[in-house]
Amino acid sequence: MAPRDQLGDVADFGGGRLEKLAARRDPRLFLPPVLETLAHVALGQTDAAKISLVSARRLRPELTLREIEISHGRRAVKALADLWTEAPLA
């Protein structure tokens, strides 16, 4: 199954380029690293996904899977569920 088929258009972002640009504009934003994480997951880049998820959780330590479900959808939560416990808080 192609990455695009698994998570919709998330893989079209090229593994985080646009997300990194958004984060540079306002480093307090935690949603771009979440989107970057999803792109890495869709592309099968587990190590990079863990790094960007840790970054999102550093920016927002109280971030929950429920918030990700609200902002990115249920498929996103399913994709991140395994990584969630592997990506510790700062």
C-alpha cells in the first residue's frame, strides 16, 4: 500500500519540509511536528518519526492522543499509537 493510501495526503509533504518551514515561523507551534511525524510514519521512516514526535511533545508536554485525534483525525492516532510510548517526554 502506498504511503498516500495509508494516511491520505500527509505523505505528499515530502517528509517534513513544509512542516519545518511552519515551525521556523513560530517555534511554539506543536502541530507541524505532529504532521511531520505522520509523514515519516507514512514513508516508513520510524526513527525520524520518533524524533519529530519527541519534538512535538517537548513543545507541548501536555499533548495527548485525544488532541491529535481532534486536530489530525482517528487514522493519525492509529498511526501514532505505537510510537507514543516510545517517544518520551523531554
